[in-house]
Amino acid sequence: MHREHGHSKAEIAARIAAPGKASHLRDVIYGGIDGAVTTFAIVAGVQGAGLPTGVILALGIANVLADGFSMAAGNYSGTKAELDDRQRLRQIEERHIDHFPEGETEELRQILAQKGLSGDVLEEAVRAIASDRAKWIEMMLTDEYGLAPVEPRPMAAAVATFVAFLIAGMIPLMPFLIGLPNAFLNATIATGVVFFLIGAVKSKWSLAPWWRSGLETLAIGAVAAAIAFYVGSLFHE
């Protein structure tokens, strides 16, 4: 049977003791898909309207840079808001522990009771956790407020989004930039490959098989491109 990680005492100790890291998988997937979709939508729309290649490049590059920055800035602001809210709740818990220790201890006791502890074991666990103020507060943030155990990192999230958007967004433009013949056909194939690869890689963190996840993402991109091409064709002279 395949093991995702080791289960020896040393391996378990090293894994548990390692500091938690914020995952930026969502940022990369979101940025990559949106970059490919929006840029290829521009390519398909302009192509459908029969406009020159220069228009495709101008609008496409402007989209990659401006929309990519906008997405990154929006992700930064949203993640920063989560971090600020976490700090606000931490200050509330610190203040409550200082002024209402009995009530906070009872909250801790009930949280641990919901995890299956009872009797002397429960009381011993309450005393042990309450003796470490930092760990006590972190448990309250996770179990009382439902926050993730790892603090969000706004700048890292923004960079991950922008880089993924930039890389995926440039793919539909490359055949036009380097002057390939049948540039639109090559851009369509290359973008389709990007969609499929993003979905296939995403399957590593899901239960879906890689080919199904790849086809699902490819279908999303194809629908967006078809809509853009159709709208553009309405303005073709």
C-alpha cells in the first residue's frame, strides 16, 4: 500500500514539530486558470471580430499585466483582511483570558469535552493547555472561531496569483508574438494544453483521476473561449 508519509517515531515527531505553512495551491490554480481564460478570451474575441494581430497583442498583454496585477491586489487585500481579523480575535481572547479566566477555562473545558475527553483526563488536559497561554489562544482561535491553524500570508498569496496568471496568460499570446503561421490555431491548442495540465496537476490534491480533472478544467476554458469567439464574431464586418 502506498504511504503518503512515514510512521516511525522519528518521522512522526519531525512532521508534527515542523511549523505549519500556508498553502498557496488555491492562489496558483485560480491565477493560472483565470490568466489563461481571460487572455484567450481576448484572443478569441478579437480573432472572431477579424481584427489585426496588433490588436490581439495590445489587448492581450494589457490584460496579462493589468488584470494579473488586479487579481493579485485583490487576493492580497482579501488575505490581509483575514490576517487582520485573526489578530483582532487574538486580542479579544487575550483580553478575555486576563479579565474572565474562569469563563475562558470553561470554554476550553467544553471544547475538549466535545473532542471526547472526560473526567480526570479532561481536567488534566484543561490545566495543561491553560498553562501555555499561546497554545491556549491558538486552540480558541481554531475551535471557537473556526480559523485555520496556519496564519495567512497576504504577500505570498498575491505573488503566487500574479506569477501563475502571468505564465498562463502569456501562453495564448506566444504564437502571435513569435509570428507562427496559423497563430490562432496554435494558440488554441497551446491554451487547451495549459487548461488540461492545470486540471491534471490539481488532481494531486483531490480524489478525481488526473484525466478527469484535466478534462473538467479544459471544458471550462473551452466554454469561455467559445463565448468570447461568438461575441467577437457578431462584430465581424
